[in-house]
Amino acid sequence: MKHFKKYNAAAALIDASKEYSIEEAAALIKKTSTTKFDSTIDISFALNVDPTKADQLIRGTLALPHGNGKTKKILAITNNKQEEAKAAGADFVGAKDMLEKILNENWFGFDVMVATPDMMGELGKMGMGRILGPKGLMPNPKTGTVTMDLATAISEIKRGKIAYRVDRDGNLNISIARCSFEEGKIIDNLNTVTETIAKSRPSTVKGKFIKSCVLHTTMGPGMKLTFASKN
């Protein structure tokens, strides 16, 4: 594969045979950005799991200490708590009318949907699972997006709470920061993510849980982390 000069220059900074500590990676990662814009910093895991087994479907939420630099647009679906949702910072608020907008206009101008439990039956009747599920937008109690406490849920998402889920091949990708972040904040976020994923190891997994772990920027080269060898 041919790469641009910027990519090759960035790749030259990384020792492909080395596994970097979180501190080493945080100090180097910003130098490997190849874009003119403020690149996202992602961590990618290859996990030794079978996502077809319920107990090995790694998913959940975590709150990054410093957020990841992305502003999420939130759609709140509720009948009786619309004012609460607006006051908490929801970008869009409604009930069946907003669900119809998604169905009729193919509208997806939001990143996260939160809903009160009483609205889940309506989502089911309208077949929203088939539409929102593949996009990872379906509210779920396990991720805290189905709740009566909309104010707290919305506030946590705005402050940096993110959802993660392993794909069908056992891979997991999480955006943890932007290149403009201070090094210390990148380290804090990395520690939070790696500790969270390590604790999610299913009891049925034999051998190494994390097969590989790579840190990289948008369109930039990746560096392996020592974290993977400890699990």
C-alpha cells in the first residue's frame, strides 16, 4: 500500500517492533498526526471473544475524565419529561413526533438517543429497533440511555460518557481524545479505557483476553501498547 509523505514521516517515528507504555504512547501520539485538522486519537482492541455468545458480547459505557473532544447531539424521547430534558442540554426533544420524523424523513441528526421507559413500547410498535439498532442508536437500559432520570443521563453524556461495543469480529474501537489535548489528559483517558476493558474480561475466556491493542490518530500510523501483553 502506498502512503503519503506525511504518513511515512509519522510512521518513521514509531518503532514497529516495540510495545509502548501508555505514558510513552501519549508523549508520541500527537507527533504522528497527518491531518491539518485536530485529529481524533483512537484506541483499537482485538479481543479474544466470541460475540455470538451472550456472556462474551463486550459492551457498556464509561466516563472519560476529560471527554474525547467530540460534542454529541442528544435526542430525548419522552412524553412527560420534555422540559427536564431541554434544561439538561438535550439538542432535540420530543415523543412520537420525533420517531415519525426519523421514519418519514430518514432523519439522523443526533448521536445518542435517550428515552424514558414508558416510550420503549412505542419504539417497539414503530419498529425502531430495525432502524436504530444497526446504527447503534437504539436506547438500552444497559448503557443508561433508558431511564427516568433524563437529566443525569444527558449531563453524563455531555461530560464525556461514551458507549462501546465489540464488533462481530471481536474488535473494539474507542475515541479517547484529540491531538490538541494535553499529554496528561490523554494519559488519564487512556488509563480509564484500558482499565475498563481489562475488567470486562468474561470468565469463560481462556488464554489472553486482549490479543492486541493499538493507539492511532485519524489516518495516522498505529503503535502497539504494552497493555495488551498483560491480559
